[in-house]
Amino acid sequence: MYVATWLDLATREIVGYSMADHHRAGLVVDALKMAAGRGQLKPGFIAHSDSEYVKYRMSRAS
């Protein structure tokens, strides 16, 4: 089982997460979509991921 989380560094709260049985980019993108769906992302937010493939997928999704 793999878990991806997005952490708000200002509040130290987890604003989005996703769980799956794989470690692919979709796992991280789904967690970001959860954060966006909950209204936790403010205009001008900065997101960081350690994966180049995830950065590519996120830029294509916007």
C-alpha cells in the first residue's frame, strides 16, 4: 500500500491524500486533486514533488 500526501507548510496540515497499491504519478496527482476539491489550494499556491514525471503530469493537467 502506498500513500501520497500534500502538506500545507504554513499550517502543517495534510490538505490532500491518496492511497493505492501502486507507486505511479496518478497517486500523487489524485492527492492534489483532493486538496483542490476540498478548497484547500489558494491562488498562487506552490506545489513541490520529488518526481519529474509527476511534475510533467501536473503541468499537463492544468
